[in-house]
Amino acid sequence: MPKPRSTKKLKSAAMEEGRRPTSYDVARIAGVSQSAVSRCFAPNASIAPAKRKLILKVAAEIGYKPNALAQALISRRTNIVAVIISARTNFYYPEVLAELGARLSEKDFRVLLFALSQESEVDGVLDQIWRHSVDGVISAARLSPAQVLQFTEHRVPVVLYNRVATGAASVRCDSVEGEREIVGRLLAAGHRRFSLISGPADNYVAEERRSAALAALAQAGVAEVPEVRGDFTYESGRQAMRELSARSQGQDAIVVVNDMMAIGAMDAARIDLGLSVPRDLSIVGFDGSGASRLGAYDLTTVTQPVHSMAEAAGEILIKRIADFSAPPEQRLFSGNISEGTSARIA
């Protein structure tokens, strides 16, 4: 091995050459092999504590940072997880994405985001995912059996978030239970004339909540439920409320399948129609998004345990990255009713 040079001289030489310090520079100063430097910065690699301490000290002194791309070539892992979300169809997902990013970052994974306008656009991003050689995927968009099979063929583990598919791991909030409970409490408070603001027909969660709400009402003898579809946005919720009012007079409760549309419906009721919420009309949502807790709305809603769900999604995915043969795990979480002032509930 060449005679070690001083930290100061080596750093100055690197700066003069217009380059960053390398692992070779660290090895020369520390008097160790390059493989020792590589092991020092590789997760779970075996290296003597004293040698690790020396290498880290030298690296800090000369400003050396390991190259992620070079490490990926050695480990055959990129430490990148792709996250697929429906950007325009559920405004709750920024909060979900923040939680997922935080949980994955704790495990030294980075997030590569793929945002879809509609869930049916998944096919368009799969080729990009394969090209980026991601270690795993968390999908908050529906996957068909054929798409799940592609993940198996590429040996890329996938965890579905609030979705379900045969052969895929999943983490979900129990939408059926949540809708059943919130509708039941509206019924128990005396509401009998219901309307529904549902979501996009190609959205799994929207359809699950819609079906659950209608089933709970039918079981209670409420057969006729006027319905208008929205696209999960504030504007569509406000417009849906106006349409429902024009079509059906005397409704006393509006069940909305997400919070942002419920907030739009509240503004339409109060501002556009001159109604008092909840005296004249009860409005409930689903998600427990940050906007639902704003004082101007104080929405009654089903709150999803986002922290626990994101933690579970990350845990399951990392387990499957380490062992692709691990069986796909499904976890179902219960939501909680957050009692606001937008509805009269028992």
C-alpha cells in the first residue's frame, strides 16, 4: 500500500483536482483496504469496531461521503422504494405519503413517487418502475391480477395501501366497518332521509365505502338514497351538494366518502343553500385528514390510523425485500369516529 498522506494534504489535493474525496483516499489515510471502507458504510457488514471508528474519523475529516450508486452496484440494491398514488383522486394521500416517507427513511430507504391522475393508469408507470430497479413498491392504486404477476416475475415485492389483490401483501383501513358505524350513529340520532356523495367509479376505496354505506342504510330500511359522484376534490363535493339539493328536498344527512368532498358539501350547504350545519343537515366524511380538523369545519369523520398503517406497510415491505419468498401478509386496521360539529350523531 502506498505511504499514507496527511488528511489535510490529501483533502487539498482533491480540491485542487476538482474532485470529491473517494474511498481510495480514505483507505490510504487510514491504512486500510478499500473493501474495509466499503464494509464500514454497508448496513450490517462485519468490521472491527476500532477499524470502523478510524475509517469514520478519516471520512469526516476529508469530507468523504459514500456514493449511493456505487454501493448499489456492489449490494445489488438501490435502497429506493417506489410509491404509487392517485394524486388527483384523494387529497388525503399527501399525509399518507409524508408518513410513508418518514417510516422508510428511518430504514435508510428513499421514496420515488409515481402520481397518477386515475387508478386505471397504473400500466403506464410499471415500465418506469422496472427501469429504475427499485427494491420494492407501495401502491395506493388498484393492481389487477396480471399486474401483480408482473411484480412476481420481476421479483419486486409490493405492498398495497388501502387496496387488496390476490397474491399481494396489503395494509388497509376497514372501510366497511367505518361506514357501518358512522351510518349507524346517524340513524340512532334520528336521521332518516339520506343522500350520498360517492367517488370515482375506478377507485377501489371509493367503491368499497359507497357499497358499505348503501348496505348499512338498506339494512335499516332506507331504500332510496339519492347519489352524486365526485372526484374526491373540494369543488366536486360542493357541486354534488348543490345537485343533491336540486334533486331531493328534505334530506337530513349526507354521507360523503372522503373528507375533502365533505368540506365542499358543507360550504355548499351553508353558503350556497343557506342551511345550518348540523341543525338542518348533518354531513359526515371519511379519512380524518388535517383539513377536517380546521375550526371552520370540525368535520365528523372516520379517522384512519395513518401512522400505524404506514409503519406496517414499511415493515412488511422491508421484510419482503430481505426475503422475497416470505408469504404476502395482510393487515386490517379499524378507523375511529372523530366527533366534530358537522353532524348530529348518537
